[in-house]
Amino acid sequence: MASSIRVRATSSGDITEVQALIQHPMDTGLVKDSKGELIPAHFIQQLRFECNGKDVFVADWGTAVSKDPYVKFSFKGAKKGDEIKISWTDNKGGSDTTTAKIA
Amino acid sequence: MKARSVLLLGSLGAALIAFALASPGVIAADMVDPVADAKAFQNFFFQKFPNVKHEDFVNGPYSMNEDMKRQWQEKEEFPPYEFALEAGKEMFSTPFKNGKTYADCFPNGGIGIRQNYPYFDTGEGKVITLELALNRCREANGEAPYSYVKDEMASLTAYMAYTSRGKPMEIKIPDDPRALAAFENGKRYFYTRRGQMNFSCASCHVQSPGERIRAETLAPALGILNAMPIYRSEWSGMGTTSRRFVTCNSQTRAVPLEPQSDEYRDVEYFLSYVANGLPISGPGARP
Amino acid sequence: MTTTTRPHPTRRLILQGAASVALLGLGNLPLAPARAAANDKYPEEAFRQKSEADAIKSLYGKTAEPSDKVKLDAPEIAENGGVVPISVTTTLDKVTSISLFVAENPNALAASYRIPDGTIPAVANRLKMARTTKLTAIVEADGKLYSATKEVKVTVGGCGG
Amino acid sequence: MKRSLSLAMLLALSLAPSARAANEADYKAAYAAAEAASKEAAGMRNQWTVTASALAAAKKAADGGDFDRAVAAAREAEALAKASIFQAVSEKEAWKAMEIR
């Protein structure tokens, strides 16, 4: 089953650039659906990137992050072929994780 | 004389706004000449926006506004239609119950052919769009057709458009009076005013591209379908050409026609033909 | 994997919803008590604050001073309030955290990123904005807070009727 | 070629409502006329969304027994339908003036 996380990790020299796009509704809890009822809040709260056994980036997100959220960052100390583990948890206890090789 | 302020006023619901639009045109000759029409159509936009590169017109509102173009390019690094594209690729290769796949229905296995759609089927004597061909392929293989305005159709056309990215639009009009009639019917639909707002497609996309109608920057009509299907932030989802036509109609308070009805297929034929030579840029992301 | 389609809230409803609603209905609250300073715990308390000042105090417990070493890149006019591309970079060193605050949103704190050492102090993301607003980026470097601010105009997309 | 589209609609919309309170018979007549015009507009594939909503409002008001409002809404629906017919007829030729040549 395709994971909800799409990752692109490319390294040039010592710097690895990581881009992630995650399929998630990121509902704010302030929106009414077509029948007029409030759609309950459902958003990713924490997104964690680990590489070579240590956190390289941790995101704490609120309801203001866009639907299908995107994030880009870079870090040092990894090389081509290393693996990055990405995992997220949302306010309903949902979660997903995936790994990606640095190209 | 551009009726810019009237356009901005345009949505108070009263049909009492009369436009006196002087328009560049003489009374149409009765002979249909698509080649001349396409030339005139392209020149109109090339002269109206001399500093827009010709192939940039396919980027819709982003060819008209630098700040928006920068936001769009940033999003294109990891575009929101990524999921639809991958879903489309997967669906395209998943065999039907009878073992066949979409590749068996299309020339070249369906890869890199989007720029030739819509085409005029001389056998049937009508315009066949990519969306119609996809549903026909499904029905021919015992599968239920998809809705023309929902995600599945958008994912399929997104993948097929992606395989044609960069290829120039290449629409042919066979020497068949019915094809010329379809082209003319599409042109008529494009310029006809409808809905209580009394707008035609041209009112927005020919008279005032680059300007805003309320909050949206209007795309130029030239190459407006080259990026289809599009992920629209406003819909927070994918939109096929059919969905765009239907929503445009209701925004002018005209009751939309059935998706893939004659007028819609013909206007897609007209708009694609006059954009011949401009690159396919689908799937696209739009505000 | 076909995408499931559920009743589609139009984006305009989101903007109107965000703008007009007073009562805030945040999701269920995890039980763990939220501690003030930014640490590995999800700063629940900070995300619940309405105003920017309260959110900053709850997240960092101190105030920030503007600095030109924090570069905040955001559009002048957002193409769509639901998807606004924003990026922050800084030349400061020993950066431990970068956070973004959207003043006019129901909750000011939008996102907060923890930057372990070895990670470049920069981030790009896409945020939602309810209406034209002040956007503030705060960088925590060597225990002190530095900020940059920009105004982003947001129009309600879509043509009525 | 200047069209007096708006003028025709202006006149059509300002029909004077009848003096005494409307009753069901008035409503039925007004609704029938509106529905006929609306069907004609649909037949020309140029129906307006507001015509349909005015017709629905008329029916709703009539169901609620408020025939004054029902007749007014039916008349408005008829006027809108007629305006959309006028638009379709005039546009048969008018579109050529906007064509890029």
C-alpha cells in the first residue's frame, strides 16, 4: 500500500536536502461540511526525521499547516545511500512511517 | 474600451448590468477557416502581452503575474497533484477484470499522446476528448465509466498529460464539413454570453486576462487547456476539463450542461486547436 | 490506491469558517501536561494560545528582538489562503528552533521546528492564513530569540454567484 | 452592435403585483407561466441557475400557504426565464461581434 509520505532526499557534498509531501487532510476543526456540520479537527501534530540513529529534524504542527503538508530542510553528516526514517502522528492517534534512501 | 470596472462589479446578481464592449472584430465571414482563426487568436495574445514568452501562456494566471508565478514555481518543486499523478500511473497499469489495460485502447499504449486530444472521429462524426476515450475504453472492457468530474478521471488524465509534457499541442481538423462545424460550434460557445452575469468565456479570458475578478487572476484563453487536469487550491483537489467547464458555467449563474455534451467537447476542440504549437504542461497546479 | 472522495468542504467555507467562528473547537487534548519551554514534547499549550504574544511566551517563555539575520520569505499577495508557501533562513549559529506565527489566525502559532545541531537552520513549508495578516518567524539561537515579520495579503478566492 | 438586453430585463422584472392578497389560483397560474418559460429556456440550453431557485422559492412559499410571496417568486422566475430566452436569442448573432478575427 503506498505510504502517505512522499520523500525526496538528495545529497550534494556534505549537505543532504530533504523534501517531504504528506497526504493528510489537516482539518482545522473550524470548517463545516456540505451538510453544515463541523468537521472535527484532524491534523498531524508531530513529524520526525531520523538518520543514522539520531533526530535530524522534528516538526510540531498546528491546524494552520496546509492540507497535504509539505516541508523542506537540509542537514549535514549523511551521505548517499544512508537511510532516513520519517514518521508522523496526528491528534486522533493516527500515524504513518516510511524510510527513504539518500540519492 | 475595456469594461474593467464592470467586470469587478459583475456579481451583484442583478442582470441589469449591460456591457457595451467594443470588440476587435468585424462581422464573421460565413466560411469557417480554422487556420486563419488560430493565427488571429494567437496574434491577439502575442500583441496584447508582448513580453510574455509564447510558451508561457500555457501557465495560465502565472504568465500574467510575477509574484504568483514565484509562488507557483516554489510549489512545483513538490506539487500538490503528486498523489493524483501516482494514483493515475498505478490505475493506468492495473489490468481490468478482463486482463486488458488502458494501454490496449490507445495508440502508443497511451503514452505521450495527450497532445493529439481531442480529435475528430470521422467515423462517428464527432469530437472525441481524452476523458470520453478513457470512459469508452473502460466500458469496452466491461468496467463502469468514471464520473467526468471526480478524482479517478483526473488521476488518469493527469498521468497521460504528464507523459506528454513539453510536447506541442497538435490538434488536427480533417477535411470534413462536420469537423469544421464542430470547430465553429466550439467557437460559438466560447464567445456566447450566458448566465445571469451575462459573461461569455471571452468576457473573462479574452477581454481581461491578468486582471482580477474578485480575488482570482484571470488566465488568458490561449493555451488555457494545456495544463489540464489541474489541482486547484480552491477545490483542494483535482479538476478535469469537464469539472472546470461546469464550475465556470455555474459561476456565471448559467445552469451547466451534462459533462462531455456537444458544446463542451466542441469548445475543448476549438480551444485546443487554436493553441496548436504551445507545449502541454499538464497536470497543473492553480490557485 | 484510489483516492476516496468524501463530501467536499469548499475552500471558501474554510476561509469563512476560520474567519467567522469565535468558539474554538480544538481536537481532544492528550493527557500529558504541557511544559512551557520547547522540548521534545508536543507544545500543546502553545498551539492553543490565541494571540501571538501568548503563544511565544508559552512556547519559549521569553520575548524576541527583531534581527536582520533572520530572512523570512513569503508572498506579497497569497494566491490562495489555504496554501501559502513560506520559507525561513538565518545566518545565526547555534540555532535550536524556528517557529512561525500567523497573527490573524484563530491560533497564532502555526508551526514550530526543532533544529538539532548539524541541521541547517532553514525550513520551507506551506501554511494556511485566514485573512490578510502579519507573519512572524522566530529563531531561537544560543538561548536568545530573534524575529522577522512580513505582511501577507490574503484574498478570499473564488467568484460568488 | 449595442444590445438593449438590460432594458428588456429591467421592464420584465418590474411587474406590478396584484392589489388584493393572492390566492392559490393566482399562484398556480403564475407558477405555470414561469415553468413554461423556464422549460423553453432549458430547451434552448440556456437556463439560469437563479430561475430554478426562484421557482423552488415559489413552490416553498406556496406550500407554506404564503401565496403573496409565492406569486411574487413565480413572477420573478418567469421574468428571469424570459431574460435568459432573450439572451439566447440575441446571442445567436451577437457573439460574432466579440470574435477575434
